[in-house]
Amino acid sequence: HIAKERPRSNLRDRRYAIRFPFAADAEFLNLESGAQTDGVTSDISLGGCFVCTSKPLTVGARVRVTLTRKDGKFEALAMVRIVKPRVGMGIEFLDVDRTSMNLLERWIEQLRRKA
């Protein structure tokens, strides 16, 4: 009797994906309060990123995130999952349009090749 492998969820795979060092300018708009903050990413994966900020948002805040580099602009709806005072925020990507996902996948592939 051979056990069948269960199909894995894409979301679960993305959540636990390898994170790569990555620098991009980041802007956040809190969808509930309208508060804006910015910062710089320190790492990224297909499921999210960590952003160094001076004014972190609260855990659970839903945000529109924009990551900008010279080679493109990534936009997504996201949620703040971790807040480290005076350090930054861990962000989980929730909804990414196809164009932004293609850019994110290209960034990750470039980082994989360098690793």
C-alpha cells in the first residue's frame, strides 16, 4: 500500500517559500484608516516581504502595497502579519494582479539564480 501524496495549496506553498534579500522602495496605504507609510524591503518571497519602516502599521491591517525598483512596479492587496517596533513589518500578499505576479516571479527567479 503506497500512500498518495496530497496536493499542496499554492497559498500554503507561497507562505512558507524561501525568502531572498531584496531592496525595493515600498509604499503602503492602510485601506481602513487611509494612513500612509513608506520604507524599504529587506527580503521578499512569492508570499510576502519584510519592510523596514519608521512608522509600522498595526498587525492585521489590510493595505495596498507598492514595491518600486528601476525594472518595474509591483502592486498588491496585502495584510500586515508581523510588527517589530523600530524595525519594520512582515507583509503577506493576499491578492496580486497577473501583471504584478509576473514581475514578482521574475524578481524571485533572478534572486534564485544569484543565490
